[in-house]
Amino acid sequence: MEDKKSPIARIAALGALIAAIVLVLLLLFSGGDDKNTYKLLFQTGGQLVEGNEVRIGGVAVGSVEKLDLTDDNQAEVTITTEEPLTEGTEAVIRQTSLSGVANRYISIAPGPNDAPELSSSEPLPQQSTVAPVDLDELFATFRPRARRALQQVIAGQAGIYVDRGPEANRAYKFFNPGLSSTEKLFAELTRDQQVFTDFVVDTGQVVNSIASRRDDLTSLVSNGNEALGAIARESSSLERVLVALPPALRQGNTTFVNLRATLDDLDPFVAAAKGSTTELPGFLRDLRPVAERSVPVFDDLGHAVFEPGPANDLADSLRDAPEFERRTRAAVGPSIAALQDSLENVRFAAPYSPDLMGFVTKFAEATAYYDGNGHYARASIPATGIFNIDETTGQLTPQPASQRYDQLDFNPNLTACPGAATQPAPDGSNPFLADGFLQDKCDPSDIPPGVG
């Protein structure tokens, strides 16, 4: 049996199909016009223009619709996004390159998914937005002199890269790791703002202190330049030192190894010395006044070593010593010969030194006394010939004046021995013959009359 539908059923089915198609078209084409509108407050507009992109994670999700100026001179930027934004969202105006105009876009960092949706009527506050710093703002902080210097630096950089393109390209490969490391460094610096602020402040104070001592710093640089120049002039000597340094270090290593055993041997000494250190405080207390009293001594010694003026201190004497040595060099040989020739005379005269010193010390005492004949020294000169000793009675008898000097025998080749001016000692120590050296050079029998 053939199924025949009424015209009304066919019209209803066709209408349902058309309604379904219209619904699909509305979902496909009209759903994208349902945008989310938000307002963002920035310190500056950052060269944004209407139509700039709004990106999340580098993907375009909306655009800049409008830019207005608020009553407190903030930039109010109206944006639209495909997806709603939640509280905690942050916005940053970025630029695609350092050069160019109207190449900005807004980078959105969405808030947590479970946070409330961001209000479309209340603008996102400036605390959650960041405006860019343009190059012209950076250059505007420089003084004219610094700008000219920067221009020279840029011109110099251009000159450096002339005909050096391939080498520069190879160097650029290391920019990414360098920038990554720099980013980590700055992240560490900004992690603790207070420490970084203190560092900047302290660095500023140090720089100010250095600037106040610019003359000293200039002298330091000049002296350092001279020192490095002197080292450069002695490069050959420095090279020899560096060559000899490794063996010296090896020898030093051996010495330090052997020193360990020495230190072990010193342990008993240190232990024994600990007891002595108990007296050290008292010694140091006693040493302090001595040191204080010695300050003038060292001061006088300083004047003796160096005193302003010519030829009046030890330094001048040492400075004149080479000239003195040169002038006396010719006399050294004859002086040595004279000393060698005089050794025999010195050896002969040395035993007589007690007699000589006795004469020097006792002469004044002997001549101080006097009697009716005058001073003893005057009266004692002819004493050896005034009396004779009677061998039988042991008494002194006057001697005639004509016979007083008969006993004196002046022998030019024979003299009295040392110690012969007094009577011989019982132990026979005088007259002194110097272990037989003076046996043939003096007369041991020449002793005071009446002795022996």
C-alpha cells in the first residue's frame, strides 16, 4: 500500500529542515560576535592603536577597541576577548621589535580558572598592568655628553662589524644562552628587593667615595701603570722566574712534607714551653716601660741614620763609603804588609802591657808624695846607687857619689824582662819570659838591687 503524505506534512518537514539550517548558521556565524569586553588601566598608552592584537600565550584572542584618557591622566584601554577573563589577570604592553611604530600588542596572563570572572564595568587597575619603556625614554635620561658618547659607541660598533658578518653570525649563536643566564641573574637580583636596594645604595655610596678621592685614584692608576710598565720591562726576568717556579714549588712541597715531622717533634717543646708562658705577662709588663724609654733612643737612632742636610748622618757616610774605599784601596796592600811586619814587635811588646798599665795607673800615686828631698819620683831616680848593702850585717851603707852609677849597665841589645821591676814572686811567675819567647830578648837577672 503506497504511503502518501499530505501537503501539510511535507510543508512542516521542509520548515523544520529550514529552521535547523538557520540555527546551524546562527551558531557558526553569530556566535563569534559574542565578545567579552574589558577595560585596562595603564600608566601610558605605550603607542597602542585601535586594532592591535590581544594575545594569550602568543595566540591572538582579541583586539584593542578603544583608547581613552582618564581624569587622573591614565590610559584606559578597552579590549575584547573571545574567552572571559578571571580575577588575577595581568596585562603587559609588549612590542614585536625595538624599532617601528604601532607594532605593539597586549599580552594577557589570565587569572586562575576557578577565580570569579573579571568585571567588565570596573577597569583592571594599574597595579595589574605594565606599560613598556621605549628607547626614546631611555635615551632621554642621558645627558648631551652621554648621548654623544653613545653615538660614538654605536658608530664604533658599526665599524667593528664591517666585513665581519660571518664572524658576527657565529657569535650571535651564543646570545641565547647568554641572555638566558642574564635573565636568571636578574631574577636572583629581583627576588629579594630589599637586598638589591641595599646593594644599589651601598654601591652608590662607594662610587661617591671613590669620586671624592679621584686624585688618589688617578695617582693609583698612574702608579699601577708605572708598576706594570716596570714588570713589562723585566719580562725576560719574569719569564726566568716562571720557569724556575715549578721546581721551586716542588721543592717547597717536599719541604712542607718534611716540616710535618718537624712539627711533630716540636710538640714536646711546645708542651714544655706552656709552663714558661705563665711568667710571660709579667715579663711583658716589665718590658713595656723599657720599650717606652727606648722610644727616644730609636728616635735619636733615626736622626743618626737620616738627618736633613749634607754629610751629617749614617746614610751620607754609607753613600760616601764607595769613594772612601776607592781612595784607600791603594793603601790596603802596604797597610797589610806593615801589619804583618809589626806582628813580631807586637808579640814582643804584648808581655810588657801589665808593666805599662801599672806605670800609667800608679805613676801619679808615686809622684804625689814628697819629703825634704822633693817628690818621691825625683828622689827615687838615683835610688839604686845611693846605698850599698852590707852582706854581713844586712845594713845599708852610704855609697860615694862617684860610685853610684857603676852598677848601671846599659846594654842596647838586652833589656829587663816583664815583671822585673819588683822582686820575684815565690811561684817564679816573674820575671815573665812568655814561655821562652823572651829568653834571648831580655835579661831575667836584671832585677832590683838587693834581691836574689
